[in-house]
Amino acid sequence: MFVVIRNTPRDYAWGSALHIAAFLGTEPSGGPEAELWLGAHPGSPARIDDPAAVGGARDLGEWIAADPARALGPELASRGARLPFLLKLLAAAGPLSLQAHPTPEQAEAGFAREEAAGIAIDAYDRNYKDTFHKPELIVALSETLDALSGFRPVEEVRGVLAALREADAADPEPELGALDLLEEHLQGGRGIEATVEWLLRDGRGGDTGEASWVIERVVRLAGSEVAQRSPFALSFATVRMLAESYPGDPGIVISLLLNRVRLVRGEALYLRAGNIHAYLGGLGIELMASSDNVLRGGLTPKHIDVDELLDVLDVTPMPAPRLAPETASDGVLTFRPDVSDFVLHRAEPGTASSRIALTGPAIVLAERDEVRLEGAHGEVVLPRGGSVYVTPDEGALTITGAGVAWVATTGRPVS
């Protein structure tokens, strides 16, 4: 069954005024359009174009709750009336908050703990809104998409510090001690973890703490000619950009400990549990497990629970977590993470056709031009920017047309 869906972009302040409208082929709203949600998440469930075709349900969440066997298929419905993934268009004109997400075990334990403590689900200091993890995959749709993701390899952190030292030595207004203090924390027994903790605890109380002094000094040095000529010039430019958006925020310095990533169109990042990250700018198609569990680590006025963040955080240094696609069949690339919640296919059939075997319910979004989808029982033509929910009994999709079809569905079971 093919159920045409649509939604209204969410107007978060960091959103782009143009990217999503350009993708959809619609007129811009005049305000920020940050995220377009295509799924059943209660925060913004996708609207159903023809409610009469699905028993009167107005949105995907309502339909799945009323008829899970039909909407999800018997196998998935037997595990709960829930679509496990959420597909988004994400369009950032400025930085999002630094954040990390829990494992399934951490989410279950955290949710139970906060429920037992009587913390309201919508309370400012609530960390866990549900019992689910939230791994994320993002593929760049704009020419470039910029992000911070995961802690840099140790040698790179040393290189960043060396570049700051060089800038400090050349500064006509020297201020001794700030970089020594930063390096002292980084070289301690807990290294990165201790430094993040110190910055978040000491640097969020105004301008009285030592960490605030270090943040101010790093921002000054990042704007120097020496820093701009260094191999880490992009990271120092990011420091200046973050300082304009969030002056004095400890996330400014934390950003220098993280991989500074620039994806070009078609490249992807896969963010596992514990990966601290922030998107900085660009348009991407994002696919994630459907959850609201976010532990923030800076670049935000929202609640930061330092203890809980440190429990969730993976501080293992690593390269940027890029995910290369598989060539699944003619015209089809598949981005397959190591979870069963979701998998993302990109089909560009051109003058031929592409075929994708479904592993569960699917959501399809058309890019650039029209695409035609045919399954075992039905068919639909999607215009540029159109989207449709596909029930798993369609079995496989044959895709034709001049556009690109992004197909989100469930993944294979992970052993």
C-alpha cells in the first residue's frame, strides 16, 4: 500500500531559510526551515494526504496506533506499534548544540530512573524522554555539509595545541598561563574526559572561572594570522563562528578536541551511541532511530547534565566516522549502519529502472524530479519533493523516472 504523506518544516532558529524549500520546489516561508520530519514521531508526525484510505487516520502515528499489523507488517507490529526510524531533511544555517545519545541499555536505565524520581516528561532537566537509543546517519545533499563529530586522534589534538602555542608566542598582547591550564587538564590521568568535565562545570558560570579565561584566550588566538595559516585553520575558523553564536560557551574550546568534518555531496557520517557531535551548516538527509534522548554538551542555552553526559560519552579518539555506501544494484547505493532500526537507499534509475527489496515498512522521498514506484500491489508517482509511506507487503520497489528516490526502511537483524 502506498500512502502519500507530507509535513511542515520545523522553524528552529538555526535553520536555513532556503535549503528545504529549494529541495521541495516550494516557496520559502520567509523564516527558518530547519527540519522536515517524515515519520510517526509524536513531535511532528507526517500528515496523510487521504485519511479515508487508511480508516480516517490523519497522520502516520495515528494510523500505526490504530492498525499496526497493516501499517507496519505483522512481524514489526508484534514487537510494539512503533515505527523504529525517523527520516528528516536537515538544513542548518548555523551550529546546532553539541550532543550525544545513549545506548539502548543506558536509555532504558535512565528513563526508569527519572520516572522513579518523579521528573515530569517535559521538565527542563529531564534527560530521557523514552527508552530508545538514537543512532544517526546523515548524507550531504548540499555541495558541502559541515560538522563536528567524535574526538580527534591524540596526535591531532597535540597539533592543535602546538598551533595555539605558536599563535600565543606571536601575540603582541601576551597572556601567560591560559594554554598551560588547558594542557594541564588534557595531560592528566583522565585526559579528554577530565578536560570536557572541567570546561562544562567551570566555564558555564559566567566569566569568573578559570575555564572562562581559557575560552576567551582561545577565541582571541583563533582569530590571529598565525592560526589562520596553520593546518587547523578550518577548526580555528569554526571557533570564531561558534564564539559569535554562543559567546563564552565551553563548547567553543571543546570543538577543538573534535574532528572537524566537511562532507561533500553524497558523503555520509554515521553517529553511534556516545559520539559527541554538532552539525554546523548545510543540507542533509538524516535517518535515525526514533527517539528524543539527547545529552547536550555545549553550544546551547538548554539543560546540560554533566554527570549523565560523561556516563554516555565515548571519549575514545578516532577518525571522523564516515560511512561509505554499498553498490547494491544498478542505480542503487545503500548506506547500511550496524543497527537494525534503519537502512537508507539512494536510487537514481535514469533511463533504466532500479529495484529495492524492502525489509520492512519504508518512507520514500523524491529529489530533483519525478519518480515512479511500483510494488506488488500498487504504484505511485512522486513529484519532486514528494513523499510516500510504503507498507511492507509491497515486497520490493521498482523505481523509474528522472529523479532520485531516497528510500528509508528497517535494516537487517544485527547478531
